[in-house]
Amino acid sequence: MFSMKVFAGAEHIISPLGADSETCYENIISGKTGIAKHLLGTQKFSLAQIDRASLQFKGVKSFWRYLLSRSVAASLSKLNDPQEDLAYIVSSAKGEIHHLHRGIFGYGISHSAKAAIGKEKRIYCVSNACISGLLALNMGYDLIQAGKADTVVVSGIDLISDFVVSGFNSLFALDPEQCRPFDQTRKGLNLGEAIGTIVLSKDATIFKEEPVEFSGGFSNNDANHISGPSRTGEGLKKAVSRALNHADITPDFINAHGTGTDYNDGMEAEAFSALGLDKVPLNSLKSVFGHTLGAAGIVETIVSIQGMKSGTMPGTYALKTLGTNKEVNAISAAHNGEVKSLLKTCSGFGGGNAAVIFKKL
């Protein structure tokens, strides 16, 4: 059984809501959303898209690589003494899929990550649909526990592309307006783009600001369907149950996957209710970030950590009336009060489910 404590901090985000984690968090708490109408081809979609011009991106190089390089550097600047022998993990569901016609050996995820971070760096890539971010966090935890790394830099990134939008649109999964996770009128998800970076380390003193404890997590694949989640939430129940048992806690708060699709939100409610977590305050951040795919697990974790530190967790904005068969304590307004422990979940295509636990020191 793993026993070494692992700490998480030095977090950084670039999203439509700001170019650092603090600004993103403040904008979310103030009720802002990054979702707006954008024209793709001849059709308008409700998306959360980063303003390239605001970041002074001139299109000289890949925007994906620009974001990854910038976010990693910003995160490392929050460490007291970054070691040379760092491990890096990059999670992305699609990578630079919009450039793949130019060659897999130039634009596959591993090649893009090395181009952004450095060819000589020790880099791992995780790409498993929407649970990629939490899988990357769990991999970083395992590397530290196994003595393979002292400090791991974990990034999650995905961008909006015609390919991704058309794919979800073909599944009739997109809400033409702002998505409404867990609401009885929900119609689907909004796609978003973002990058988040967070550092995991066995040494709490490496962080300039106080970190939180990362108690690890687990994943489970129920292999239910290529795109549809298990109606009973069996895979999610197993992942969450193992994570809670390992951490030996009942969480004070849950940041759910909460896509705003009928089946995902219903499945999560089934799982949380079956595990006796139906009274625990719960939120989804998809109505402010959109669904950022391989970045979701990282970006939403970071905002939740900001909430733990400040004592105010964001609400599930756009939620008005709960619309799941099983009752959950989905909050629509900000939750004020100390949160000492957090459960974060993600679920994805192919039957993937993942859960992680964080605690305040």
C-alpha cells in the first residue's frame, strides 16, 4: 500500500476566463462564463474559446505548443528551486489533430509535447478521452510512490477544432446555448479549450505557496459503450469507492464531471447516490469552461483547489432545477465554508471513469 505523502501546487491555467489560475477562479466566482457564440464554417456554436490576440499569439508557431510551453514555465516559476530531473506528463484527448495531415511524426502528441517542453526532458503522454487529466494525475502520483520521480509536472491541454466540434455535433450532443449540468432542461454540452498545469512532489517545501495533499486516486473501465456511459454508473462507483477507501475519508465537496448531457449527469447521480454521497455539496464547471476534454481533469481540479484555499467553491452555474432521477446536492450558487477534502471525478468515451482525492494541510 502506498504510504508516502504527495503534495500538489504551483497551479496554472490559461482559458477563456484568464491567463492564470487566480484570474480564472476570480472570474468564475464573480459569475462569468467563457462560453459564447462562435462561427465555425457556416454554423454558430456555443463554445469556450481562448482569445489568441489577448495572449499576443501571432501564429508564428503552433498555438497548442505555445500554450503548453507558457503554462509549464509559469507553473515552474511558482517553485522555490525547480530540480533539473523533473518528470513531465501531458494529457490530451486530441493533441494537434488539426495538424495531423502534416505528418504523425511531426504532430503526434508525444512529438508536440517534446517540441514544447524540450526533447531532452523526461515526458510521458496520456490520451484516454475525457479522463486523461485524472489519469495523468494518478500516473504522477504512482511515479512518486514508486521512487521513479521526486517531482512531476502535469499538464492537460486540448483545443477546439472543426474535427472535434463536428464529431460531437454528429452525436447530437451539443447544446446550442450555455450548457446546464444536472438541470432538468439540459440539452447537451459545450466544447471548450484550455490548458492547466499542476506540480506534484514528495517535498512540500518546494512550493512557494502552501500546497494541498494529493491522496491519489483510481480508475475503472466498465467497457459499457463506445460513447455512452453505463446507466447504473458501475465503473464510476468502483473508481470513487476505491479512492475514498484509500484516502479513508468522506469528502466535504465533489467536483463532478457534469457535462450537461442527459446520460452522463444521470449516471453520476446514480453513482454518488449509491455510495451515500447524495448529501455532499457538488458542482460542475462545464457551464463556465465548456468541456475541455483532456484538459478537464486538470483545469477543474485547479479551480477546485483554489476554492479549497479561499473557502468559496463555485456553484453549478446555469443550474435552476435538479433533473436527475437520483437526488444529489448539486449547488447553483457559490458554497462558502471550509472544504478540507475534495473528490474530483471524470468519465469518458469507451467506458472510462476516474476519481482523485485532495486534502487541505
